[in-house]
Amino acid sequence: MIFIEALRSGWQAILANRLRSILTTLGIMIGVAAVIILVAFGQGASNSVTSSIQSLGSNLLYVTPENPNRDGEIVNPSVQELTVDDAIALNDPVRAPDIAGAAPERRTAVTCTSEDRSHSTQIVGTWPSFFSINNSPVSAGAYFSNADELSARRITVIGSTVAESLFPESDPLGRQIACNGVPFTVVGVQAEKGGAFANPDDVVIAPLSAVENSITGYGEVSAISVQASSSETTDDAEEQAIAILDERHGTTEGTRDFEVFNQASLLDTANTALGIFTALLGAVGAISLLVGGIGITNIMLVSVTERTREIGIRKAIGASRRFILLQFLLEATVLSLFGATAGLGLALLVAQIEIAGISPSVVPVSVVGAYVISVAIGLFFGSYPAKRAASLRPIEALRHE
Amino acid sequence: MTAVVEMHDITKVYGQGEAEVRAVDGISLTVEPGEYVAIMGASGSGKSTVMNIIGALDVATSGTYKIDGVDIGDLDDDALSLVRNRRIGFIFQAFNLIPRMSAASNVELPLMYRGVRRSERRRRALDALAKVGLADRSHHQPNELSGGQQQRVAVARALAMDPSLMLADEPTGNLDSRSTADVLDLLDEIHSEGKTIVIITHEDDVAERAGRVVTLRDGKVESDVLAAAR
């Protein structure tokens, strides 16, 4: 009862000073919008990095050769490169139960041409298991098979960037391309992966034997991609891979001539970093919300001073302290709630815009949080002016001009 | 019957030591129900202070004061608000209507603080406005009304509360002679219906309307005369 009456009185005061109410609301609106938008951008950036890491395969381990050195001094002069045999050893289900598959990769830069176009890219000679290990489905055509690998057939699955570059207006399936002059038949096009780092779609994938035969020659491989049986077992799979390779290379931790790169731990690191980034953005928004709150205190104090006489009249004809307190608190709270609602509207509008390739993603918690905080701001920043109004003595207030 | 106003040896002291001012110095005053009392005095005679104490806007330094038999000497701020709300209808020199609120809303306000339901208080507000002859102005805001009309709205606000005491502080001080007559006629009418009225004034012709004139001087009662004796 008293609540509704006080709300009505507060509302009348807000309407009576429309321009001032709007300006006060503006401060809160900008603050709330800033919090929601900045957090949404942080979340959007986080989503984009996470999805590009996941598109590489979330349970992927990547083994690359690494010269062991300490302060520039080579510790192990008899460095062995990674070989196809290493990849075969990693495919041992007894010694490496948590490894689902391992495929050697032999990468080299090539220039590929179609009938009338040319495109500089990278060729990857690998095994057919590469596609499942790297989470790389084809969007058209087929993969190559073990039989193709055994017979070193010159066929290829091309990335979507290569497909667009060499065959912009026609279907690449069944067509011939020449990479460094060696002809390959396109049998498949890899589904677009996208990504924030190197473009994983700018690649030509062919059977390892065919690439070795015709382009690179035999020898060491550039990397071995290893798939753990699940994302929970990536750490176990990493240990097993290290143990097998250490034994084959005769190395220990200090002299290790390879490096195992764990996708899951990268994801963790990236998420932690982005979480901090998002929190920082939110903090910047919170500062503007604080400024908005101080604006409310300011306006409410002006309002109390301006309405001293009115408060005196109200008290003279029987308003209790509690009523005056409630009226001013509700006035401040209503102002900040309106600001929060307008800010939310603004934030939802701005969140439609994509900036620097990041599409913001509005976090529900930040919306609820912005509302809760703006009510708190109304109560907190309104309480001082409200207390001042409530404790005015009626005779002094009535004398006020 | 319980007296509406019962002041006994009231003093009000401002400041301390050398700067001490005794604005009211031992006033005793009783107003019975249905009386129409004018309190007169030059400025500085203490009549404003007496008015504030009678209206429960201020508390005395010493002495006892009862409204309707209720001692208000040791009531806190909120309890004083309640006393004012239930028992006193104020009519101020400066009208003291709340700006940007319609006449009807202004009249309703004390009833709202009393917790009267919306429809009920709207009805009582319109009745009171009709009584002061402003039924057609109920939607007007104070700045759309003349001074005399504003003061009549203030009278309606006091009436709607159905108070034990109508307390008017120089009610005609800001009005021209015609509006003064209107407002004083209205007070006469209210008095004739049995209301108790205390009016603070320094004008003789205003005081003439009252049945009893109390004159203050230097914070003391100088004279207390019934009209019959004049």
C-alpha cells in the first residue's frame, strides 16, 4: 500500500522533470549498454577462437621435430628427424591404448595450376587416416583410400580456398591440376574449416607415397598428427606418444628432438586468456555504470534541494520519514531501471553489428547482472539523498524558498 | 469535554548562553472544541513559534502540550507526522500546495498518508473542493489558479482530513481584499459547522471574525479577550 503510493509519488516527480529524468537515465543507459556490449564482444571473441581451435580437432596432438638446444648450443648432435616409421610405431594399440590414430604429414610449398589459373599453396602428403584425425570431412567427392596410398596414385583432396582459386566457376571434381608440374586428379573438396590462425583451407592433400615419389623425395616427415581416443584422454595419449618416441629416438626430457603440441591445453590457455580479457572489458563497462550511478546521486541531491519546500509540505500534512525515504529511493530505482532497459535495448541493437570479424554474443548473465546492479545502484546512490530528504525538519523545509 | 489545545507553561528557547533567545516564555493556553481563536501580535512577539508548537511542527523546550488530550512532548518525528496527519488541518500564508499536482491530488495527499483507499479519497477530495466552490477546478494545477483559489484549495485540503483543529497561519497575508473576504467567509462557515479554528494574524479585521483574541507580546500572553467582552 505505502509502497504503491510512494512509487506513484516518485513517478509523478519523474514525469514532472522529464528532461532531467531522461538525462539521468542516459548515464545509466550508457553504463548498462557498455557492460553488456563489451562482455558480448569478449564472449564473441572467445567463441570465435574456441571454434577455430575446435575445428582443428579438439583431441588432436601434433608432433613436430624440434632441435634440442640450450642457450643456442646444440645438446644432441645426432638429431633424428621424425619418420614414417615413427608414425607406424604410434599406431600401436598395445603400447598406446589412448591413441586412436596417427598420420605422418609431409608438407611443402608448391604452385598448383588448373587449365587457366595458378595458385601458390602447400601440399600435404599423408595417409587416409589424416582426415578423421584432423576432423576434416569432404564437402564434395571422396577421400583417397589405403589402396590409393599403396599404389601411389596421383589423386588429391583440395581445400576450399584452393578450389575457389583454381576453379572459381566450375566443379573441380574429376579435373586435373598440376602441382610443381606433377599432375593430380581432384577427387574431393575438403569442407571449409575457417580459423583465426593460418588458413587451414589453403591446402592440397594427396597420398604420402605419391607426394614422396613425385615431389619431395623420401626422408623425414614434417609432422605427425595424432588423435587421442577422446578429449578426456589427450593427456594420457600425449604421455604415451612421448614414451614411444623417446624410446625410438633414444632421447630423454632434456635431449628430446621432437615436441608434442596438445590442442586441448591450447584451448584451456586460450579460454583463460580470453576470460581475463572479457573480465577487463566488463570492468571498463562497470566504470561507466559507476559514473552513471554517481550521476543519479547528483540529480537526486539537486532534486532534494529543489523540492525542500515540497518535502516540508508533505511532512507538515503527515508524511512519515519512511514514506519520504521510500519515495526518493523508488524514484532513483525507477530511473536506473529505465536506464537499464534502454541500455539493454541499445546493447541488443549494437550486438547485431559484427566488428573486426567478431560477432558479439550477448551473455544472459550480463543482462540479468546489469538489471540487478542497476537496482542496487538506484538503492545505493539514491539512499544518501533520500535520507537527507527524509530527515529534513518540516519547519525549516517550509521556510525554504 | 477534552480541550483541543491544552498548553501549560510552554517555553521555547533558541541558542545558548549569551545568545539565548526566549521566543516563547511561559505561555498557557486552552482552546475548547468549537472555539474560533485569533492569536495576534507584532512580529517578534513569538506568534510563529506558538503556531509551530500548536501545529506539532516543533516541540517546546519545556512545559506540556496536549492535542485532544494526547501529550506530544516526547513523540518522535514519525509520531508527530501522524499527529499532524490525524488532528491538524494547516492553512499557510504561502498556500503551500505542491506544484505540478492537480488541485484534487493536492487535497487527496494527506488522506493518502493516512492510508485511505484511492476511490474513497478521490470522493472526499471532490466533496471538499465542492464545499470551497472549486468543483470545476479539480484538475487544475496550482500555477493555473489565482491566489484566492489556491488558498481555497488549501482550505479544502485541511477540510478533507476532518481535523480536530484547523490551524491557519496568516491565511490572508498574500491575498487581495476580495479573496481575503472569500477565505474569511469560508472559515466563518466552517466554524459555524462546529470546527475548532485557530488563526494567527496581525490584522485587526481578520481577528475581528474570531470569538476570542489572544494577544502575545515578548513571548508572553498580553491579553486574552472574548468577543462578547469587546
